[in-house]
Amino acid sequence: MDDGGPALFRLVRYWSRRWARGVALETGDDASVPQHVLVVDAVDALRRAGGEATIGQVARQLGLDRSGASRMVAAAAEKGYLEQRRAHSDARRSVVALTAAGQDLLDQSHQWQRAKFVELTADWSSSDRATFARYLERLARDVEA
């Protein structure tokens, strides 16, 4: 029997709160940093996919309704992580973009995530760690597609 599903969800449950606390401690930010990391990461994912990030697209990325995503974007913008501006393609639309502070937050989050991955797999062979990392990347790409 393949127990990958339950194992995946045990990991998600375990890390769903712990990562946020770790990133908050690393950045020296307040308790709202988890929501800021989530929304900054969503905006970055949309940018990497080749488009402009709208509130609606951020909502879909985060699995939220539009008003929830709008509040998260506004809170991150208030902290200086995001900015809202008119879309180049349609001045009636608003798009969201990372600021330099938002990019710094994203970079710090990724550094923390990489360090945790190395810490958690420290007793694995480098081959096992690399294989697992490739499979995680593959799963993440498939889910985002």
C-alpha cells in the first residue's frame, strides 16, 4: 500500500504552524508575518508564471475569496511588502507587485525553508536528499499547473 498521502498530510499538519513561527523569528517581524509570507509568495508565483498579479489571481493562489485576499494584500502593502498600481494592459485594473522589502521577506523565507530542509534531512545521503528535493519540486509544479 502506498502511504504517501497520509505522510504528506502529516508533514503539512506538522509544518503548517511551525514554519510561520520560524520565519517570524528570523525576520524579527510581528505575528502577522505568516500571512505576509503567504501573500508575497503568491504574488511572486504569479509573476514567475509570466503575468501580472491581480487580487482575484492572488485569491485563487491562496484558496481564499476575493475579500480575504484583498485584506491580506492591503495588510502586506501597509507593511511595505507589496504595492498596488494600475495594470499596464488595462488602466481600469489594479495589479499587485513586490517591493524591495517584499523581495527581502521572500528571500529570508526561502533561506529559512532551505535551512530547515537541510536540517531535517541531515542524516540522509546527498543522493537521497537530492532525489527527494526533485520529487518535491515536481509535486509543487504539478500542483501549481
